[in-house]
Amino acid sequence: MSYINRQNFAAAEEDISKAIEINPQSHLGYVQRGNLKFVQKQYGDASKAYQDALDRDPNSTDALRGLTNTFLAQNQVDKAIASANAQIAKSPANTSFYDLLGTILLRNKKDLNGAEAALHKSAELDKNNSDAVIKLGQVQAARGDIDQAIATCQQAVHYLPNAPQLYFLLGQLYDSKRDWTKAQDAYQKTLSLKPGDPLAANNLANVMLQSGGNIDVAMSLAESARRGMPNSPNPADTLGWIYYQKGVYGSAISMLQEALKLQSKQHAPDSAEIHYHLGMAYVKAEKPALARQQLEQVLKINPNYSEAADVKRQLDSLKS
């Protein structure tokens, strides 16, 4: 593994061959051979090695994950799904296999109902599998059933009380319902379990802005998130909007411009939210042409943006 990570492939192959020679019936050497061939993008050889590993240990999660990743790397999603289903048929009590299948179906949007069934089965087989529970909630949310996703998470916290990712998802779900009090509680619980988590800090800062919370506390959270995610546009946007709320419009404009630059660097989808915030900062800074440019962009990106009515009012006022 160390040789593979250092891209010393010849030495890695030597040790893999020795491992297989010592115990040809162990799956471990074949998993590493699959990993080696995968890194080298020799996908046919990688698939064969992972399958050799599964033939020796039908319960090897590493081997099945490697095999499915090999197919996914070639955009062969159906083959990845078929390989997961084939292995589940051989090992129907393996919680990780259902988790893998559900993950593939969720990420590729192939079959959300199938993803939900697979992840539900995974969580049923192992109630401590927080990964499966979280993805189950994500699937339910993706299907538009936010209340069911919340119920899934609330049920899970009884036996997974120390899983910060679970509370973070709950925060996102309450956030989507604009239930700011419960969202704030969930993000605060996330931070109590995982202090300094930048995603939770950023989301909590946003919730506090939405609910009229302490703006100085929100600013401290946003600054912490920005330190933790310096290349992400989200905390830069949050911090810029806080500067706006505090009336420091020059700093707001600089930070929001930085958010747009980071968004562009990451090739992220253009954000109506950032353009709205920047447009509003230009309005306050009495730069009407720049304000109009940003606010018009908001409606181009998303005509149904949550603040679209305010955008239109602002544009009308800028014409006069």
C-alpha cells in the first residue's frame, strides 16, 4: 500500500506477488493487485484482481468496492450495479454491500427507490452503520420527502447519539424547511461533537443570519469556516453577507467578489445567492450600474430564486 501511494509500482508488484505466494487463498494480495492496477488505469486487470479477491472471500467489502469503482471509472454504471447485486446474492447479510449498492444508485441518480431500499436494508442489518443511515436520509430528501428524512435521522440518533454527520444532515433538512430554531440546534450539536467543523460553522452562521441571531457570533463562526475552507466560495459569501448586515459595504463587496472568484476557480455552478448579496452590497455602496448587473444575473440563473421579488423591486428602483 505504501509503495502504491508513493507510485513505486514495481516494488508494489513485488510485494503483492510475495503476499500471494505466501497465501494464495487469501483475498488480501488480490485486493492490493486490484488497487495497483486501478491506480495505473489498467481497468481490465484491476477488475480481474478484485474478482479473484471476491472468489476467495465473498464478504470482502474492499474487493467489491474496488470492483465497482473500476466500472464507475469507465462510466459503466450498470456493470457496477450488477456486480454489487451479484455479490449481495452470494452474501445477503453483508450490510456494507447494500451500502455500496445504495451509494452507487444515489450518486448516479439511477434508481432512487432502489437506493432507498438498499440503504434501508443496510441500516436494518447494522443499526450502527451511520453511513447508511445518513445516505438513506439523503435519498429520501432527494425524492422530496423531507419529513421522512427527518424521521429517519431522529430515529437514528437514539442509537447513534455521537455521530456528528447525522446532526449535520438534520440541520440541512430543517434548514430546507426554514425551521431555523431546529436547524440551529442541530448545527450546534454537530459542533459540540466535532468542534470547529467548517461546514457546520458556516451553516450555523447562515441560520443565525436568517433568524436574527447574534451577528457577532455569526461572524465568528463564518471566520472559523473560512479558515477551515479557504478555497470554498460558501464561507466567503457568508462572511461577505455579514459585513453587509453590519453596514461595512466596502468589505462586503471585496469578500463577495472573492466568493465569485473562488466559485469560478472551482468550476462550481453560478450561484444566484452570491450575485444577490453582491448586488445588494453595490446598492448600498451607491453603485447602481454594478448593482443592476449583479441583480439581473440573479434572475438569469434562477427566475424562481427565493428573493426574486426583492430583486425585481431593487431593479425597478434602480431604473428611476
